[in-house]
Amino acid sequence: MVVPVLNDARALAELLDTLRGAFSVHGPQPEIVVVDGGSTDAGAATAERYGCAVVASHPGRGVQLQAGFEQAQGDWIWLLHADSQPGADLALWLRRLETPGWGRFDVRFTGKAWLLAVVAAMMNWRSRSTGICTGDQGIFVHRSLLEAVGGIPTQPLMEDIELSKRLKREMPPLCPQICLTTSSRRWEQRGIVRTVVSMWWFRLRYWAGTDPQALATEYYR
């Protein structure tokens, strides 16, 4: 499992606590590689306290995920955001994976607003229909397949979209109806409707060929 962080110490501690409980139900703890993109908080120390491997990296989710993949030893690689909260049912499903493949889980947001439930349902429906998955959905992929597509794109934005495009050329994704809960903080801070419109605008421009670096500069401004 690979978790990129940048000043995510608090969320990381909550995630690692949750993972410890979820995976202890059905067997040993999985390998966890935390990739720090230059945090100024206690993220790296938190990861070490939980027994995780820690990798220092340049910032950028694609760069960090690839660095974690290069460090990881397992056959299955799970790309997980620090603000995710997986359950025991999800952990059990992952343990039963055998045949090489890739996929993602259904996303569910922590917030109570009804519009967040609609957004999650649309995200899940869209990825089932198109085979394009997002980082919020916890993409998992077998090492052999990830190596076949050249690893994780190290672009500064839309790395999950690009990875999905490459992987779906090899085979369609697995989309189990199991929810991965993720924080709605970003959506609530920016405004739910505004965030949806913004993400679709960036995505449309990416599909139209806009340079990911230009998109990232604008997105993180």
C-alpha cells in the first residue's frame, strides 16, 4: 500500500489506526509505504511510529506514488489517500485478490450534506461506465500490470486519470460495490457545486490536450 502525504500528519494517524483495525480482523498487517513530499509537520515521524516504510520525495502525487511503488515489495499495490477510512469488509476483499488485475472501490464522503451523496453516486456510476477511476476511490493494481504500463505517471495533476487510461487498455477495472470513505473537507471548504464544476473543467481541458503542468499551476494557485 502506498500513501502520499504532504502535511497530513493528523489524517495519516487516523488512517493508520483504521488500517490496523481493518486488517487485523483477517490476518497480518499489510506493507505500508508512506511517501513524504516535503512536509513540515510530523507526518514522517507518525508513519515511523506505526512501523511504516517512509520515503522522501519531491512533492506531487504522481511523483510520490511512483516513488512509493518503487519502494514497495508486494505483488498488489494499493494507492490510498491519507484522508481515507477503509473498513474491514474492504480489507477482506483485498486479501482475496489473486488473478492480476486492477480496479477501485465505491467512494463515500464523510459529510452529511445530501449533495455529497449525489456526487459520490455520480462518481461511482461514471467510473463503472467509463473505466476511468480517481484517487479518492482507492485504486489497486497488480505489480505486473503496473510495470506493463510503465508505472505511475509522474505528472503533477490528473495522474489517476492517465493511469486509468493506460490500465483500461490492458483490461477493464474491477469495481466492487464496497465503499471507501474519504474526507469531504476539501469539497465543503471550496463549495460542493463549485468543486464539481471546477474538476469537470480541468478534466475537459486535460482530455483536450492541455499540459498537466499548466493545469497543476492553475489548480494549486
